[in-house]
Amino acid sequence: MSGKYIQANGINIHYEEFSSGVPLILIHGGTSTLDDWKPLLPSFDPHFHIYALDSRAHGKTDNPSGKLSYRVMADDVAAFIKALDIPRPLVCGYSDGGQVALELAMRYPGLTRALVIGAAWYKFSEAYVNGLNIWGFERPREYDFDRAQANFPQLVAEWQAKHHAEDPEYWKTLLLQISELWLTPLNYTEDDFKQISDPVLIIMGDRDGMIPLSDATEMYHMIPGAELAIIPNADHLGVVTNPETFIHIVLKFLLRQNKTG
């Protein structure tokens, strides 16, 4: 595996790729990096040519605009696909990565072969807002840094190490941008979901404290031909708490779409 950069949609996207086969793009969650996928990569390795990306403002990918939105991040992935001339890749995203995959499916029908939309949502629940408040996110472009350093020192240390590590204060910039991303209403309509034409698998944990199961089932009913999978005994970090089940379900879906696509 080797780290590379490519300019797309006005940013320098850092990515790693390895193996061969049908192209598969992996999109990580918010405040994470492509490294979060590495424990799962051996399961994907025999089947796919994998592209794991650092999303805009995350890891080693820059963000000159200082703004974050799921639509722009989906534009980034679409531009990445076009810049590398990747023919109809499979896409798998989780949490914020799932949200980006959802936007990609809505805005770029036909660009991909199929998409896994993991732990994504389409409206703000009380549990979602309360969860963000607990973590110090209360308003867009604001964050309680002192509270984070006092209550989550290990997490702060991880953010400092993962994201533009040459600047130990960059994590503050990232969280201010993330606060706007996470607290700006999505405003999806049923018509948005009906624009999705590529095969989609919606997957989430049955104990997700941020996203009600009803969100997943409602999206499932609104997306033509969508598939739905609920991981048992898994919270919002279901790819970590129950990775064997996640891999089994996702691989079965992706391999089937590869044969039919």
C-alpha cells in the first residue's frame, strides 16, 4: 500500500490503493481517516482494487475553503473518480462516509456500480442532537475545546496525531468545520431519494445511539430497489464492535453487484 495525492475539485486528496480487481472506494467517518479501514482491508483485498481516501479536511487531505458539507464531499469523490478515470466503482462509506455515499448516489446516478450506505441519517433526531451536545457540539462553527481536553484527552491526542500532525492545533480547525457539517440540517426530500438509481445497501447497528432504526427503514422504503441490513448487537461504530457481521453482509452485497453490474 502506498500513499498518493491527486488534485480534484480544488483540493489535494490523499489516498492509498492496493490489490487488483473491480474498483472499490472506501469513505471513512467524521474525525477519522482512511486508517480506520485498515483492519478490514484483508477481507476486501482478494476481491477488489481498493482506493481508501482521506476526506476533505481529514488526515492528509486539505480544505482550502474552510467549509464542509456532505454535498461538497460527494463532489470530491465524484471528481476523484473522474480524475483517475475509475470505471463505475463500488463505494462503501460509514457514518459521515455513509452520508457522503448517500449524497453521491443522489447527485451522481450512474457514476457507481453500487453503494453501501452505512450508519447514515436524513433528519436530526433528539438522540442525534443530544449526542452531539454531550461531545461539545452545540452550535455551528463553535466547539468547547477546553471541555474536550478535560473530558476526552485520549481522543484529542488521536486527533492531533491523525490530522495534519505537523500542526498540533489543527484538530481545533477540523472540529469547527465538523460542527457546521454535523449541525446543518440536511433537508432531504422524498424526491431526492427517488433520484437514486444505482443499487444501494443501507446498513446500521441495532443499538446505534445516534440514529433511530426508523431513519434506516424510511430511507429503505424511499429508495427504489434498496436493500436493508441491521447488524445485531452493534452501536454506531458497528464496523468496530461487530466487524465480522459487517464484512459478511457488505462483501455478499458487493460481490453480488459485481456479478450483475
